[in-house]
Amino acid sequence: MMYTYLRKLIRQVGLKVGHKIGLLTNRYRMTPDFLIIGAQKCGTSSLYYCFKFHPEIKRPIQKEVHYFNTNYDKGIKWYKAHFPLKSSQHLTGEATPDYVFNLEAPARVKAFNPDIKLIMLVRDPIIRAYSAYQMNRRRGIEESQTFEDAINYELENQESYGDTTNTYRENHFYLARGLYAKQLSLWNKEFDKSQIHVVKSEDFFLQPAETLANIHQFLGIRKDVPSTFKPMNVGSYPPLSDATYANLKEYFQEDAKQLNLDWQIEF
């Protein structure tokens, strides 16, 4: 426990120092060429980790910067301070999986860089929802004792929250975050489809080399796949019941059809 605490403390101090240096050298900093916009619990950390090994990618000082959702008022100089020094030989980008679920983010990103490239990972939405619930239980921010109770609360309160940006909806609406086609349609209104690369997480984990090669091609960099693949942030918890899974299939049915039609991703 002491080792974990010290490691976290050192990491936090390093981030603060690195960001202060970034602010002082702001004019010499890169701006992101790409963003991993989502989705939560779909493998964004694993993909971001893989980018560490590509010789044409330089990563920022932290994975999730949250500029286009919760930190937008801090300004562009604050944002740029997270990124590496300018280099014509490299790309850079960050991975904040909350972006895709934030209603204001698409227009903000468009205003920042209309030519940016966007990567979106999607996972079986029912399994994704259950994984997010388990993550929130571990973090101590989910009071519902069962997954079923949590999703029932969401279903009962959908209309009262509506399609608005608020903390509770962003943290606890497990089903809504899995309506991928609906979320992607908002981004496609701001960006051409050629700028959005959608990846099925199941394919990423089963065939990482092929999936990464396709992502590298999308980014316009050479295919350079790491020799080893390490899934990140894998939780351990009881499996979802077959009955609950079956009951939720209908909820996602229409969105899944649209996802297949628009992005050729099938669940």
C-alpha cells in the first residue's frame, strides 16, 4: 500500500512539474493531430499504451486531459502545455474517452482543429455498461448495490436528465454511453467520416497487430506494431448474468442496427 501511495504521489508531482514547464514553453509545444474520443471501458488505455512504442508518435504528459469537456475554460495555453515540444517528424494526441459522450465536445474540437483525426473504440454495449458499473463500484462512486438497480434507476430517470451535460449523467448513465451510433452522429455532423476511425474493441484485443496496423494507416504513419501487447486496466468481477444480458438486448437493438449501417460495426 505504501509503495502504491508513493508511486501515485511521484506521478502527481511529475505531472505538476511537467505542466508548469509546458506553460513556460507554450509557444514551442505541439497541438494534437488526433484524439481518442471514446468510448469509456472499451480499451482506450490499451491503445494509448501501444502508441508509446511507435517511433512517430510522441505522447502528452498524461493520457486524459479532459480539455474539451470539463477543462475548456482553462484555455488553449493550459491545454498545449500538456504536449511535447514541436517536431515535424512526429504526431501527438491524447485519449479522453468522455469526449464522445459530451454534447459540447464535437463543436469545440471542430473550432480547435477542423482537420484533426478522431479514433473511437466500441465494445459490446451491454458488457461495456457492466464493466463501467464495476469500475464505479471500485471507485466508491456508485451507490447501487447491483447492476440491475443501477440501470433501472437510469431507465426511470432518462427523461428528467434528457440529453444534457451533467455530472450524474456522465458518471452513471451506463446504458446511454453504449448508444454509439447516436453519439457518433453528433461528431459526423462536425467532421467528415474520413476523419473518424471506429474500432471494434473485440477485434482490437483478438487481433491487435492487424487492428493497430489499420490505425497507423488511418493516422498516416508507418505500420510499426509492438512485439508484445498488454491489455490495460482489466478488472476482476463476477460475470454478468445471462438473464440481464438478454433483457438489455432490446434496448440497444436500434442503435446497433444504425452503427452497422453507418460504420460497418456489428454487435
